Amino acid sequence: MAEASKRPIVILGPMESESAWLVDQLENRQDKSVGAYTFREGFIDGYPVVICRCYIGVVNSAAATALVIERYDPLCVIIQGTSGAHDPDLHQGDIVLGESIVELGSHYTKHRGKGEGSDIFGWTQPGAEMSIDGELRRVSVLRSDSRILSVADNVPYTDGIVKRGTIGAADIWNRELDVIAHLRRNLGTDCEEMEGFGVAQVCSQSGVPCADIRVISNSEWHPQEEFNEKYGEQCQMFVLQVIRRLIAEGSLL
């Protein structure tokens, strides 16, 4: 029996290929639009779930997250989709559970005079300004909710490995191996995407549990592993099992 009165689980996917399959799994679906965003309301195993294509980028995903929190007061928010590998041991189809989500988009550079060039390896990441307990701070690392990750740890998966790791997020698609290696060495990143930190920042400041779950869709370490959007559906299949376990176990209730 569907229980519409309960706080919904919200799932965000940036692209159509990262959200459409999950939308098709909803029971008694209704679509409601707010500005550019459409919220697909429905039920999975009788529990309310809202799915939104949040579009690519930190600003888009943060805006969608703010709207969905204001509108639905969700039980939790899961941002999921594709990502590019930073760890050379990861391959297409592997899943990274974002134990840490690192902000890659802010940079502080030391002064260099005209004609002195640039040194990307000397850049530092000061992080995003956030209000924490009423105090403004610079934060460069946020974390997925441990309860959601504990459930995801135990979801069977046969199309690759599943590992907890560090996900980097910014409006950047890095293809330079020296830069990728630098980020992995200094920030510990396993993969990169373009939305997770914005979602985690809004959720953190709103007191809403969130998690970032990503599938490897491409790797510069392995040139034959070019971006393939089919892995977006693979990630959604994994996330559906996470949702079902969260509902069945009542892990967040």
C-alpha cells in the first residue's frame, strides 16, 4: 500500500540517460514542474520517491536540490550518474560510493607577473563558503551519509567493483593525465563529475542526509574506455537496489 504521507526519497540525475530509467520504475507517477525542473513523483515498493533531472553542472544541481528540499522536505537526497576515472585501477562499470566529495572548482593562485606563465600544480583549493552552526567557513570536503553508504555496501553488483572513495566535483572535464594524477595525488580523488559538491553543500546546510553514487563511464588512463552513456542506466539499476533496501530496512527512519 502506498504511503504518500511519508517524507520522500529524492534521486537526482544530471542527464536524461542518468535519470530516465529510474523514472520508468515509478508506480502511479505524476509530473510537476517548477521553472526549468520537472519533479517525477511516484512510488517504489509503496514508498514515495521523487526523481528529478537536475541538468549538468554545480549550479544547476544546487538549484534543483534547494527546490526539492523546499518543496518536499525529503528523507534523503541521492545524486547519481556517470563519472570519469582518476584512479587508473578503475574501469567502465565500476561504482564509486562518495565517502568524501571534494570541491574542485575553486582555485587560489600565487601572484605571477606578466610573461611568467602559469603553474596549475601550484594552485590550491580554498573550498566553498558555507554556513556551519551559524558560522561562515570555507569547506572543501563534504561526506555522504554513512547510513546510506552502509546500505549501498551490501547491494550485490556483478558488472564491476564497488568501492568507497573520494569523488571530485566541478564544472570541469579533465582529460590531461598530469592534471588527473595531480588531483589524485593531492586530493585523493577516485573519479570526477560535475554536480555532487553542489548537492552535498545545499543538503549539508539544510540538514538533509545525502549521498553521491557514481559509475565510471570513461577513463583517460584507458583510451579505449571513451564516454558511454549506457553506464548511466547501469548506475540507476544499482541505485534502485539501494532505494529498495533503504525502504525495506528503514535505515533513515
